[in-house]
Amino acid sequence: MASIREIKRRKISITNTQQITKAMKLVATAKLQKAKQQAEATRPYFLNIHQTISSILSQCVGVSHPFLDDREGNRNLYVIITSNRGLAGGYNNNVAKLVAKDVVPGEAGKVIAVGKKGASFLKKRGIDVVSTHHDILDDPSYARALQLGQEILDLYLNNEVDNVYIAYTHFQSILVQDPQLMKVIPVKAGEFDDESESDSIMTFEPSPEEVLEQILPKYLSSIIYGALKESVASEHGARMSAMDSATTNASDMIDKLSLQYNRARQSAITQEITEIVSGAEALQ
């Protein structure tokens, strides 16, 4: 059995850790409320732009455009959104594993990393991280999403990559965050069929190709912006849940150590009484 001093030292250490996890839970809770509101506020915009894309693509059958045409190569670019800090349960690893699993053996998948944890995870596995944008997470804005979208488009239009995926975490609730891997380029018309307005008639000026040239980059930027907002809310939800579990576990450990401490103390007192009684009897 551990000594009384060792048990007391461990109890103090765990109590200090518990105070930290409690504080981190409170901070994550406060940040989560704001991030959740922002994620929910942006969803209607993305639903509308998704419906707009569906309407356009449903009436652009046979139109050729770089963002619509399949390429024969398998050079994939992954935009992965994780966090800059840990202590968020499996939040970072879950989304990073989606990318690591999807990289085709023998093919050099490229990564644009938003978040230090995802970049570190993939670099250790030999996956090429071509650029990082960790500071976007401090204040995700549409302007920053537009810049990131342009970087992706440049790689695609310069024929450096054939497919573009976004790996992010969809926020469902405080307890449920769903990691997803979404293919965004080339855009598949079939993905929008269920939402297309078949009865509507559109006239494209000056041409369907020109309309797609303008709207598809904005569609990509909106997807990135939405993924950023969803991921930030998911990060705070995951961290809040992880810190709550850590605080509860610390309480359980403190209770067990308190029981061990009392038993060790009782045993020491009993031993001392026995020695005193034995000494007194020896003197008689």
C-alpha cells in the first residue's frame, strides 16, 4: 500500500488538475454558445446557394466546364479542418483519420491544413502538407474562406490536382459531432438532382459557361466557410464534453484516494497504539 504522504501528494495533484479541467470546461461552454449560434445562422445561406446550384446544373446538361469535367488522374487535394489545440477528445484524430484512410496507396495526396493538430497528424504519416492556414480558426470569415477557395482553384486550374475534398466535422449537438469527407471539385450534377426545381425555366446571359464560371467559385468558398463554422462549433462541443468527463473522472479518483488515505491513516494509528501497548506491557 502507498504511504500516507504519497497518497496525499497524488490527491493534491489530481485536485489541481480537476480545477484546470473545470476552468477549461467553462471556457469551452462560453465559446460553444457563440460558435453554435454562428453555425446555425450561416446554414440558411448555404441551403439557398445549394438550391441555386441545383437549379442551374439541372438545366446545363451537356455544358462543359473545368469544374464539372471528370479527370482521369487520381491526384487528390484534401482541405482538412481540425483545431490548433488538443484536449478535445477524439475530435482531431477522427477527421484526420478520414483523410489518412482515403489517400490512395502509391499516390501522393496533398493537403491544405487548417489547424495544427491535423497538419501534425498527417505529416507524421508522410502525407504532403502544401500549405497551412491555422490562423483562420481564430476568426473564421467569408473573406478568409474566399482566399482559401482561390488557392484551391489555382491548384485545380493549373492541373496540379484532379479532385478536391474537404474534411471537416459537422456539428449536431454537444455530444455528437460527425466527421465528414466531402468531394467538392469536380462538381457532380447528380448530387443536386433531388433538390433541382424541374418546373423552373432559366435564361443564362451571356452563356451557361459564363454563369458557372462566376457562381461555382462562390459555391466552393461558401462550402469552406460553412465547414469552418461547423468545425469550430464541433471543437468547442468536443472539448466541453471531454473536460466534463475529465472532471468527473478526477472526482472519482479523489474519492478513491480519500478512502485509501483514511484507511492508511487508520492503519498507521492502529499500528502506533499496538506499539505503545506492547511497550507498556514490556515495562511491567
